[in-house]
Amino acid sequence: MDSRVQLVKALLALPIRPATRRWRNPIPFPETFDGDTDRLPEFIVQTGSYMFVDDDTFSSDALKVTFLITHCRFS
């Protein structure tokens, strides 16, 4: 029993490392949309492609909308 307690204590004392992401999205990170309507189709394709390829990260519509909003600059 004492050896189990020591083992648990030793495991709890180990530093916690954040999980490293092995997979990297091959689509370039989308540029921020600045309101230029001529660039809107390009922005939609960039962000849509980026989110489509990484469906684990963008698993809900709320996450997709949040990502889009954070990449828009409103003036």
C-alpha cells in the first residue's frame, strides 16, 4: 500500500506539460478583413477553407462565427 501512495505522490509531482499539437493546418492563417468589399470573396474563401480543414477545432457554428468575428476589423 505504501508503494502505491508513493507512486501516486511521485506522479502528482511531475510537471504538467500542455498537449503538443502534432497536426498543423496546411491552409495559411486568414488575413484580417478590413471592410473592403472587393476582398470579401477572398476573405470568405480563406476563412472557410481554414475552418473546413481543421474541423476538430471548429466543431460548432458558434466557434466558426467567433473565429470570423475576431478576424474582422470594424471602423
